[in-house]
Amino acid sequence: MAAEGHDVVLRVERLTKRYALDVPLLARIVSRERHRVVHAVEDVSFEIARGTTFALIGESGCGKSTIARCIAGILPPTSGSIHFMGADVARLRGRSAALPYRRNLQMIFQDPYASLNPRWSVARIIAEPIVTHRLLTSNAAIESRVIDLLRLVGLSATDRRKYPHQFSGGQRQRISIARALASEPAFLVCDEPTSALDVSVQAQILNLMRRLQRSLGLTYLLISHNFAVVAHMADRIGVMYLGRIVESGDTASVLDAPQHPYTRMLVAAVPDIDKPAGARQPLKGEVPSPLAPPPGCAFHPRCAFANERCRRELPALVRSGDAYVACHAIQERRAERRPEAGVDRSLV
């Protein structure tokens, strides 16, 4: 899944994150409980070229946000590597080693209120990265930079004296974006940046992010449930299911002609304004538990094309047309290829 172009900002290779859920040893011996592990992310690889947006999409619990937190340095990966601007940041140890990485990679969180300190003024919130990374030293220069950042995201200079509770959800997210830009980063991890906002405000924030990307040359990793948001923002896309990427490629190719049965079901569930009463294929069954993922292809309990091979052998992510797909049925041409409606981009 190579990124288009040669200037790769982020390369994730075989990233795996697992959580041990063992009870104390003595209690486990008495209760005869087995060793339990949550398989949050399994063997995920992708690249992101400079100035582009790569989106991860899938159902809740598929591992999207875990990947984002591993890349941002919030969670340590169990195995695999995360190469950012030439360094394997998964192996960085100590504050001094990680500080340059953290300056160049910032994160925009899902809940703009929970991510802002309610006791701090907006000026202090935005100035924190500037002070931490010692980008400016004088108070006058810091204040001037804060005002510039507020205006950049569509807020006024007087807003710096206010507190987070005095703003709407969309305005708080603008403050979060201004804080993320304060350290002059090259890369932003955007974890559901608009899911907590009204639809009209979502469009404003997404358009702001696109404008900032063009003017500042930013690179984004976008985490989203919303296909319309992904269609509007992303250059490339990775569809995740139970901790693994099952389809990846150019956004238009994946959304207009999805190949993996899971991707087809997700695209089919997107509302179509041209066919409001059209028949829909609902997602069948439940996502298996990451404590006990099924053998073979994790999607086989819900897949209409599954056979014995799907139940015992894990499919590799291989090239199929314009995308990469992890599906035995596609590789063996067992899955019926039929035209899909695609995703209506006018929803954003």
C-alpha cells in the first residue's frame, strides 16, 4: 500500500497493539481462567505522502483510534514500527528524544470540550505548545502569535481572554485546531474531528481543515465513521475490520467501486439522496470480540461469500485492480462484481 509520490512523511509497518486482561496469578489459578488478550490492532501497514490525507474508516471498536494514539505517542505499540520523517518513533525513549517528534506531529481530538482545560484561558491553551517547545520567549511575541492563530482559524483576537465553556462546539474545535498548529507541525492526527458537531458546523470545520492543508502544506491522518467526510477530505483510504485493514486504495476507487464484501456493505448503508426509499442491505451479525477473533478471515461469520478456506486461512492484503484487498473470494473471483452506487459527496 505505497503512498503516491516518493515524499513519504509517515510509514507504518506491521503495527500491532494488544492488551493483556489477566487477573492476578493466584485468582487465575483458582478460577482456571485462560490467558486473555485483546487484539486491538493486528499487523497494519500503510504510508502517507506529504501534503495528502489518509483516512481510516470502519465500525466502532475496529482499532482506528488505537492506531491514531500509537502514532501520536499516547500508546506504545506491542510490535511494529512507525517511521515519521525518517525516525522510528515507536522506539523513542525519554522526553528529550520524543520532543522534536511531538512538535512536528499534533492531534485533534473528537471531543473539543474534553480536550481543552476548562480552567485555562484560550490564550494559555494555545500558547502551551509554543512555551513547551520554546518557539518564542517573550510574552509579547507569544501573545502576537496566539492572536495570529485565532484569526487563522476564524476567531477574533478578543477570544483569547475567554474560557472554553464560553464557546460553541464548533468554536471549541477551532481553538483545538489553533492549539495543534501552534507548534508549526508537519502532520496532524485527526481523530473524529467533527463527529461531535452539528452537520452545518461539520462542513465549516472540514473546509477550514482543507484550506489550512493547502496553505500550510499539512499532512493528515483522518479517523472517521462518516463516508461522506472521507470522500470530501481523503486522498487515500483504509477500511478496517477487527483490527486489520481489509481494503485500501485511492478514495474514489474504493468508494465508487468497493471490492471487499465488508466495504460493499458499508457503502451500501450510506444514505442516497437520489434514492431515499431504495432497498438497503443491512450489516448482518455482530462484530466478533477482539478477545477471541475468529480463525481465518475475521469477516467470514458475516460474509455471504465465505467458504472453508475463509474459515481457516487469513487472507493477505494484495493488489486487486486499483486497490489492495484482503479477501479470498475476490482473489478467487467468487465474489460477484456488480456496480455500486458509490458515496454521495454532496452530503458534506
